[in-house]
Amino acid sequence: MPVITLEVQEWDRIVQLGTIQRLRQLKAELEEIEKTIADFERRYGMTLAELRVKGLPDDADRQAHEDFADWVACENRRKELMERISKL
């Protein structure tokens, strides 16, 4: 594979454009995750933090347990995305 030789300014511009594109992707994913989290909050009438304190009801069905696991995963992904975005 040949070595690409460019001026520093050209490399800087390439990195800048790549960063802008990546930031757009991360923000779009964050927006989708936040919509999913908002859906869970509407469905259960509370935040995940509140649900963790209150706990699932003893008679919670399989769907509620699956929702809880998905909700936790979404919250974790949101935190990760926010950290990545803040670094860009």
C-alpha cells in the first residue's frame, strides 16, 4: 500500500472533517437512545433511577423484566455517547 504524503494543513482538514462527521453520527445515535429512554419513562411513569429505588413489582411480567434490561442498556449507552461527544 502506498504511503500518502500530504501537507500538515491537509491532514488537519481531513481530521477536522472526520471529527465533524463522527460527531453528527454520535449525536444522531444519542437522539435515538434518548427517544427510547423517554418511551420507557412514559410507559412506566418514572425514571430508571426511580425504578431502581422502587423496584419492579413482584408480579412483573417477562416484558417488564426485558424492558428493564433494555432500559439499563440504553442509559449506559447514553452515558457513553455523552462522554464521547464531550471529548470531541
